[in-house]
Amino acid sequence: MEPTKKRRWRWMSLTIMVVVGASAFWWFWAADRVESMETTSGAQLKFRANGELFEVYQNQKWQPFFAKGVNLGASLPGHYPGELPITREDYMRWFAMIDEMGANVIRVYTIHSPVFYEALVDYNRRKEGDPLYLMQGIWSPEELLIEKKDAYLPEIREEFRQEIKDAVGAVYGDITLPEKPGKASGTYRANAGKYLIGWHTGTEWDPVMVQNTNRLHQKVAPYQGKYFHATPNATAFETWLAEMVDTVAMEESKYGWQHPMTFTNWVTTDPLSHPGEPIHHEDLVSVDPTHIEPTQWEAGYFASYHVYPYYPDFFRYDTTLQQLKNDAGQIDTYKAYLRQLKQYHKNMPIMVTEFGVPASVGVAHLGNLGRNQGGHSEKQQGEIDVELLQEIHQEGYAGAIVFVWQDEWFKKTWNTMRFELPEDRRSLWINVLTNESLFGVLGMYPNKEGVLTIDGSRTDWDQLVPEEKQRLDVQVPGVDEIWMTHDEGYVYFLAQLKEEFDPAKQQLYMGVDTLPGGNKHAAQLPGLTLDEGLETLIALGKADESQIQIAANYDFHARLYGKRYGMLAVKEEEQKDNSGIFKPWKLAVSLEMEPPDSKKYYPFEEVEVGKLIRGTTDPQDPHYDSQTAWQAKGKVVELRVPWMLLGFTDPSSLSVMSYEDDGKSFTTKTTKGIRILPLLVDTATKQIVGQKTYAVTKLPMYTWQGWEQVGYHERKKQSYSILKKAFHEIEAPVKIGTQP
């Protein structure tokens, strides 16, 4: 090619590249634009707190905005939050589902990994319509605060200030965070600031820490910052908080933006008085949002609270809340509380940034109107969450952010955590008795989900590869075959009987042996004689008969709250080995309380969690019930049992609760496996069908290898579609009495 032609070709190529590059840049820039308003000081505003409303700048004017949100955790099954295992692909998939659900806000409690912000920016650039907005939480030094009980200590202030700086830098894509255990790290270059709805500073405050901080620093002058100040009646802790909120504002102002500010608060430290609260600790001290005010922060400031319907206990006991009825004509203490809280925060927006109930077998607290912390099916979870959402909206709040998007296996709950041993392996299995693990709208199910369906059919069992199941050669009258398998959540059983199973005529019992000790006979099974004891006894029959019970001397609920704490009556004969007594499986929901810890005496409360529901686990079936444990059709009986109900403290390491008990702490044993003794009982005669003497030690044992990696399936729960309908129906509040 001649030199002139070469030069002409190079110029043409360069011109094409410039045009294409310019077009790509224009598309990139246009797609990334977010309409905002510039203040007289030159700051950009997209959202603002105005009067009692939250507002968004849209179509060149300020319009009311109701935050319909979902909290997003940082973990996946098999991991703890500090490991930050969630990938960009996970986030992109989740954002689409959250968007489809009708949510407009995602709240995170702390700094996520760079891929979170990259994915959020990318998702919003691609989507049509309004973006998914971000409420960024800033984690306070919670453990140090609780340990030291003084927020003013230099190491606490400096750690919190650094966390604030890191969070602002992460959101605006302008920081590189070094690796640090339990913390997000990496290079942040995606600017998610334009999608921010507000800053949510701090964590739920420990009341003893707050009280001690106020006592130690009662003479401190109210903080006067550039953008926020504490009012003259602010406490020392509120003054400290004003300084931290002002620090967030100062850091954000460097990027030319202002967003509404709030700090994390909860019912325990609200500014209201609760005369019906039984525990002094729960109404000890207030952290009052009205004692902090913006100075030159045009985006404004709002109050936010975590409000659950079952905690603290005054939701059940406080008569001052028992005057208001809901739309169904029921006395509703949650609605009454929302109204009182709203009335206190006059002329400022208020949001509930955590609310909800879990879909779990386990229960940890009781609430009015059945709004307990646990014990709900996925359908019930969705229905209750919607009731709470609608009440928050009806009472004039600026937003409601449901807790939480995904199930989190690592979580612990006060009434099961002593039984989960070793503690550092919680993330490797899902304990459905631990309700905190199952608040998610997106279910994180163990690996047999979608593989085995409890529906009374053995077809899916027959399709399992041989390595995934084990046939137990148990010679018992009336029983042809026993098969077992397991996953991270359950032990599964299939019994093929010789005749069709009819609960009106028969009961099917399964005795479970995992270690030496227990009952070699049982009151429910007259005449039974065994050479080794059983730890648990499963009964399947009519609805009121189907349950799992635990040997009385093995019952670690009774051992903890009876023998150790003296809150339960423990009969001497029940503590003997081979007593023949099996007791219902229970969890504590409220400890015995008496002065001086409480205002008056309150008895110990417990609930049964061993009931076994007959149904189907097929989510496509209109009769689906996530609490289903068993089903029978013809001669086939299928059953799944949560690991802990069989005495397991960690199935991934084959750890079971030991019979040994020094009265101070529980110990575990490593089991060799599970032996099962199936027995049919004639309903009319109450007698065991066939022989009554068995050598349990000769029974085949179901065995498995421990695991360090988990398999799981994510699926939208029934609650997702129920919330979706409600989210799409809720509108922004009417704009009344606000500034132009």
C-alpha cells in the first residue's frame, strides 16, 4: 500500500474509534445520570427529609417518597459475614428479584465488598425506570462499646471515625481498603453515591453502655459541629452520636453531595416510657433522635428504629398499648406503639428500618396476635410481614425495610445457641430451631431441597444415586424397607410398609439411638425390651399424635432450665437412665423473672417444637407447607427431622449432646451414626405389632462423612410473592405541610 493511502487509512480508523468511543461514553454517561438538585452552596441533593416526609427530586420537583426496602446480609451458607463470599453474579441476580418484588431500597449494615457497589451501579445503569436505592449502614465498634462501656474512649472514637471514612470512600468509589479479618477490603472504584438514599450510622445501642457513658461524661458540653449539633438537653451519649453523624456529613461533603442522615436505634433505647416492661434493662435509658439537629445539612435528618412485634416484652404486657384496634378489630399493641413513637417525633420523618418474623420451626419470643419470633410457615411469615408493613405505612412513617433478604445459616438465637457445639461450625448446617437463621424472604435451603420432596412418593428416592442413600436391613414385622439420607438441615427417612398406612388404625414409631444410654423401654410402647437405650422417639399418626420426644434424662432443655437454673420442676425419676419416660421437645421463650431484675414476678415460659406436621414440601403444590415433616401414601411413609431434634449439636462433625452433665456446661460426643428401630402400634389395642424384644446394638447403622463444604439451593419463599403484592400496592404518602 502506498504511504498516502496508509495515512488516509490510519486517519479513517482513528476517526471511527473517536466516534465510537464518544458514543459509548455518551451512552455510559447518560445511562449513569441521576436527576438531582443543586443547592445554593453547590451540593447535590436527590433525597431530603422535609417536615415529616421523605422526598425525592424527580421530574424537576420534590415529591413524597416511601422507602419500601429490604435489608441485605453479607453471608452465604457455609460462611460467616466477615468472609464476604457473595459474588457479583449473586448480587446482580438478587437485585433483579428485589426489584421485581417492588422494593425500592436496599439497606446494608456495614461496608460490603467492592463487587456489591459495582453490581449496584451496573444494575441501575441497565435497568429501566427508577433505580434501586441504597441505604448505607456504618458499623460502630459494637464489641468494644459493650466491653468498655464508654463511647468516649479514644480507641473507640478513632475506630468509629475510621469506619465512617472507609464507608463514605467505599460508597463513592474512592478508597482502597487493606485486608483485615472480618472486614471488607479491596479497591473501590464504582461510584454508588448517586444511588444513595441516606446514611444509617451505628448499631443497636447497649443500654448499660449508654447509661455508663452518660454517667461518666455528664458535664460534657453539647456538640456543635459544622453540619450537625446536639441540643442543650442532649445526654453525653447523644452528644457523642451528634459528633459521629456530623463526621459522616463532613466526609460526604467532600464529594459534593448531601444525603439524609440517621442513626440506628431500637425499641430498647427509644425515648418513650414503658410502664408495662417487666425487665428494667429494657427501659433503662433513652437515645433520643430529637436531641440532634442539622445545622447546614439541607438533605436533612430522620429517625429510624428496629421494631419487631415480639420484643421487648412490653408488647405483651404494657396496658398503655392495649387500647388501639387494627383494621381487623383486634387490640394491636404493635400499631399502638407505632402511633406513640410517631407522635413523639414531630416534624421529622421516621422509618422502621428493621421489622419482620422468621419462617422457622424454632420460637424465641411470643408476640400478640400470633406474631411470634418463629414457629411460622413461609406463608404465615409473608402474611405477618405484610400486616406489619401496612401498619407502618398507615401510621405515617416514611419507610419500612423488612428484615431480611436471605437466610443466614451462621446466626444464633439465645434459646438454642448453648446447644450448638462447636460454636464455630454454625455456618456449616442449618438449624431450623434457630429462628434467627430463617428471617429471609429468599430461602437458602439445604442440598436435598428440590431433590427429595416429602409427598409420600418414593420416586425421587429411587432416583438418588447409591452413594446418596442407605438401605437399613431392619427386620421388623409390618416393615419391608427402611431408607435414610441426609443434608445440611435434616435427616430423611423412607419406610416401605407391608400394608397401607392408616393413622386411624396404626401409629408408626421410630426409636433413634445415637450413643450409649437412654431408654430401653417406653410408656408409649408397652412391653418393649431393648438391649440399648434410645435418645429420641418419633411418633407418626393422627395430627395430635405426630411428634418427636426426647428421653427425660437426655432432655437438654430440662437440664439447662431445670437442673441448672431451677426454673423448671425436675422430677428425680426423670433423671434416671432408662426411666422409660420420653418428654415433648421444648424451647424456652421467656425466662423466669423476679425482682430486682424485673418489676414483678413472671413465670418461665416454653413452647413445644417437636410437633411433626403432615403435608408436602413441593412448593408448586397449592397445599405446600414449609413446616411439613412427613407424608404417607399407600405403603410409603416419608419423613424429615431437623438434626437438633435428634440430639445433634453439629452434624457436620457428627457431634451429639452427651449425657454427661457437670451442671456448668454441656459436652458433646462424636457419634458413630444413627440406629433406627421402626415399630407399628395397633391404635385400638395400643400394642406393638409383632415381637417386642430387639437388640438395638445389632441394628444396622446409618453413617456418613463429616463435611467442611456445604451444598444449598436458593429459592424465593412463599413470603416473597405475598410481600411483592403488598409492596406494589403501597404508594407514597400525601404531601401535606412541607416546604417547597
